[in-house]
Amino acid sequence: MSDLETLQSIARLVPQGARVLDLGCGDGALLAHLQALRGCSGYGVELADANVLACVKRGVNVIQLNLDEGLSMFADQSFDVVLQIDTLQHLRNAEVMLRETARVGKLGIVAFPNFAHWPNRLAVLRGRMPVTKRLPYEWYDTPNIRVGTYRDFEALAQKNHLQVLDAFGLQDGREVRWLPNARAGTAVFKFQRRAA
Amino acid sequence: MNFADALPLQGGGSIRGYALAYETYGQLNADKSNAVLICHALNASHHVAGVYKGQPKSEGWWSTMIGPGKPVDTNRFFVIGVNNLGSCFGSTGPMHANPDTGEIYGASFPVVTVEDWVNAQARLLDALGIETLAAVMGGSLGGMQALSWTLQYPQRVRHAVVVASAPNLTAENIAFNEVARRAIATDPDFHGGNFYQHGVVPKRGLRIARMVGHITYLSNDVMNEKFGRTLRDGIELKYSTQDVEFQIESYLRHQGDKFAEYFDANTYLLITRALDYFDPARAFGGDLSLALARATAKFLLVSFTTDWRFAPARSREIVRALLDNRRELSYAEIDAPHGHDAFLLEDPRYLGVVRSYFESKVGA
């Protein structure tokens, strides 16, 4: 998911000059990109020591925090954009964190592996859990504790009163807007809180 | 360095004719933009790094962090270590004479606060011709000074590195300080703080104070790992109530004895009081976010998961208040086993983050 085209597809969703919170920011590559090319500012949130160090090394602001402990540190609507890029699937409290994302950010952008991508369906049809480039883990050692599909997320967004502003699939660095639930390995959603 | 002019103090009154002991490392660059001020905690001094000539054991208290090629690289930065007013390592303290009376200060040494120390440090920088600090840095009580710098002299600080610190002390923390102070003040050799004239030192009190302190600087895990229930002598119990039986007792007594040899009893009272009083949010109805609105520096904050004296939750309060003010910051929460002491120890994750921060941010 860290290839340049994918990163650029996500970055295009972030408004110029936005104040960004990147949950599970990894080594800070996306934030560095947003700062350098889109004039953004903000912070990454990471748990892993190595990633925290990588962020500090590249001059990206980072806050070491376990997302399973929530976002109480961040005030309502205090960021223009909150990103969860390949983070949701690792979270025990995925639904709470989705709501938190919409509480803290005026915009939320979530990307995660789409389990309904056709090669995955094929693997399950054959009776085995998929092991692909996008989902490289065996069922017994995967860190992806939330396996969901593009369509599942639509339902979850609906349930949590989130208004989806844009949604598409990503496959091989390209946006997939026709049948993304079957044709894309990654699901991307841009959303905001529905006005009460 | 001697300062003739009176320094007004937060608690009222002032102090004049005082000296501040300081050391510098590295070279101040031509535009004087590479100065880093190191603030010390309870039991430390201006001697932050390196060793004195011919004294191989005189290693500075933050030598893991500061020196040539170290995370705070003195090949690159001009580092200043300063001993605070009221301390007992060279700066004017209660063991010195009051220029107004010619008599040893003793108990009459004015109560100094973190804010007073920062003001005194600012005067030292004035005298050294340094207007702006590339960074101010400290751990524990030193971190409080670094934080206070960003509030008292926001325009003079580019970066603040605040390690294992807190925006104020909790009741439990004040309680530990009070136990230590009572141990000292109730020692018959204390003489109300004027023991110098009696030619004695309240060593019993100092020992107990240090023992209590040491317990709080370690984590339960590290204490169990280091000492466990190991007996000091052999494997047979002595069935004695007063002899040293367990290894941990031996360790604490040893630490207490060592400390009582060199530390000043009045200094202990003064410095723990400065800790108790520090509370920048107090003037803002307890609202730390309002209090930190003045700070314009960029911050690196570090805490340690097993530090229960200055717990990560306290550092997170600072992080949150800075976020509320949209300040630039990074925060590392190091999963180290060593409790509060971790800030003085060699942990590659901790030192790596500080090194990278100085390389990518402070030196940029």
C-alpha cells in the first residue's frame, strides 16, 4: 500500500494546506508527502517504536499512542482531515475509532484491504483464506483482525451516521470506480459526520 | 559567574550578589544560533557531560545524552549546563553567606521557584551574549524548567525537549516530598536549618529522604529483578529487626549514606518545594491549555511507561494542551522497565529519538 501511485491517490483527497492527523502513520511517508507537496501540517500517530523514530528522522511530527486507547487527547473537529490508511483493520475498537475519526476531523479518509476483491473470493471458494500481495499473511498470523469489504464499510458508515463524500477502489495504483467491491484490493472512503 | 544585581523572586523579595556555576561544551557558532541549555533535576549540577582532567570518575550526569557524537552532539551544539540557585554544587545556596548580613543563609535562604531559576538562567544567557536558544532541555524537574522557559521567554526558545516531566505534581508526589522533608527537618542535627553553625549535618534525615526518593525512582519490576527477596548475607534468615537482612535494604542504606555525604539538607527542602510549587496552569484556573497558549517553541516530549513518579499520563496532559494550541510537537512514550530513572539511562529507542530530533529539527 505504500507505493507512490497509491500514496498520491490518497493525497489527492486531502485539501491543500489542510491540518492533518494521520492515525497509524507508519514511517511518516504520506505526511511528509502532504507537507512537501500540498502545504499541509499536522501529526502522525504511531505505536511502533521504529516508526516513531522514522517519523522524527524525517521531521514529521509524531505522537506515540495506542489507538486502542482512543483519541481523547484530540478535541472535536480540531483537524481538517483525519486519515486512517491501512489502520482500521488492525484496531480492536474499529467502530469506535471510526466515530472518533469523524469527531476529531472535519473530513475522514479511510483506506483498508477489500476482502471482497475477486482473488480473495476465489481463494475462499476454493476453501482457503486468501494469501495475496495485498493480504500477504496466513490466517493464523495476520495482524488484520478486522476483515471487511468495500460494501461492509458502506453499511458501517450508514450505521454510524457518516456521509460518504467519495468512495472508490484502488488496484495497481489506479482508481477503480466500476464494481470496486469486486475489482479492487483496497477500499477508500472519504466521509464526514452527517449534520444532526 | 557572579551577579551583583538583585533578582526579584516569585515568593517576594529578591536575592543579590549571587553566583551561578556553569559549564559549557562545544563552540558557540558565529550567529549564536546553536546554544542548548540543559536544566537539572533534584540531585544534579552544571556538570552535565564529560569528565574533569585526571578524574576519570567525574562523569557528567547526562553523559549518555550529551557529548561529542552523542544525541546532543557537542561537535555541533554549544551546550550550557547551569547549577540552580539554592543548590549545593557551586551556585549560591543556603550554605553561603547572605551579603546583606554576612551570615550563612541556612534556613533564611529565600524559597526559590522554577520560574526564579529560569529568570536566573536567562540572566546567565544575557551575560554570555546568547539571545535565543536552539533548545532548552531537561528531565523531571529539569523538564519543568524547560517547559517554563517556553512560557516565560517564548521568543528566546526555538525548541523544548521535556523528558519524564509533568505540568505539576500530584498529591501523591507532593506527599513523597513531604515525607523526605519531614525526615530532614525532624533530625535533631538539623537545628531548624542552621546546622552549619553547629558543625553537624542532619545525615539521618538526608539518608531517609534519599531512601524514599530512590524507591519512587525505580519501578516495581526493576526492583524485583535487581533485588527480589535476595538476602544480603547467605541464605539463612537472621531473625533480626534492625540488621540489614534483604539486599534491597542494603542498597537503599548505601544510597542514603552516599547522598548524606555530599548533599545539603536545606537544598533538599528548597528543591522539593520548587517541585511542589510548579504549576503554570494555576494562574489560569487550572486550564493548562490556556497556560501554554504563550508557548511558541516546538516540543519533543518523552515519557517512560514504567515511570510512576512522572507517569506518561502527565506528559500526555502537556501534549494535549499543546495540541489545543496547535503547536508543533512530537511525543515518544518509551516502553522502558526502569521507572523514572530511565531518563538518565542508556536506552537506544529513547536516545535515538532525541538524536533524530536534534538532527532533523533543532539543527535544521
